[in-house]
Amino acid sequence: MKFSLIILAITLASGCYSQTPSPGKKVIMTEHKKNPVYNRNDSSKVVISDAEWKQILSPEEYYIARQKGTERPWTSKFENFTEVGTYYCAACGNSLFKSDTKFESGCGWPSFYEPISKSAIIYTPDNSHGMVRTEVQCGRCKAHLGHVFEDGPPPTGLRYCINGVILDFEKAKKAETEYNKKPSTEGGS
């Protein structure tokens, strides 16, 4: 237990030296032209070799997705990101989370309280580093995304703590955002 607390303190302290991205920071999406498996419309499972993943993904994406790495806290381009839209797996294009399920958890990583669908995420026991956690992986390509904890907000009480490196984002179309903002005129007198 004491060892786990020391590891946690070191992990959190290492992020203190990074700068928090400014709210106006432009988010640059991942380049997918060199990635033959990236497809937002295909739900079939992606099974390719580790060597192929290494050719497709950037070194940082590969470290997170295939080697179960963790980006430093408070360094994600999505940490303070507030655009309306959908978050996807940067490795394969699988839809993962809607922006309306994102919340500020203060943990240093983008956090969500619910995946977009039951099949979007795979849950795996993770007892590494002397901790007992639940790893979350992409339901399509099994990329390591992060972990889920039971200290999130209602309605689920869950906090999906996700590495921003392995996320991609598509802004909602104007019609979708306008529809969500307009008050209902149905059922008037």
C-alpha cells in the first residue's frame, strides 16, 4: 500500500512541471492518411501485428496504445478542450465518447462518465504497479485507452480516465449543435 502511494505521488508530481494548455489552444487532429485501419464507419475488429502497429502509429500513440503507456498528467490536448462532438480512437477510428459525457475531474487526463456504447470499450483487470485497477481498451482494436474508476459523477458514478494521445475528435455539425441548443416548441398551448 505504501509503495502504491509513493508511485502515485511520483506520477502526479512529474506532471506538475508541465504547462496546462491554454483554453484557446488549437487542437490538431491526428493524420490518418498513412493508417489503413482507421475508419469511423467500420465496426469490424482490427487484428494486426505489433510490427504493423509500429509502422502505422506515431511513437507516442504506439507507446500508449500498444505498450500500455501513460501520458504525463495535464499535457493532453483534450484536457481543457470543450468543443461539442465525438471522441474516437486515434488508432482505428472507433467512436468512444460523446463530448457531453466529458467532465472536469481534476485528475490531469480527459475524463468521461460513460462510453458511447457498450461495445466501444473492453474492460480488463490491471494489477500492474502494485495497484488494482480496471484497464479500458478500444472495443475495435484493443488499444490501451486508460482506466475506469468508481469515483465519477452521476448518472454512472464512473470516471473513464483516458490518455488524450490515443483520442481523436470530430466537431459536431452545426445543425446538430443548433438542434441541441434550441428550446422545444412542441406541446405549446
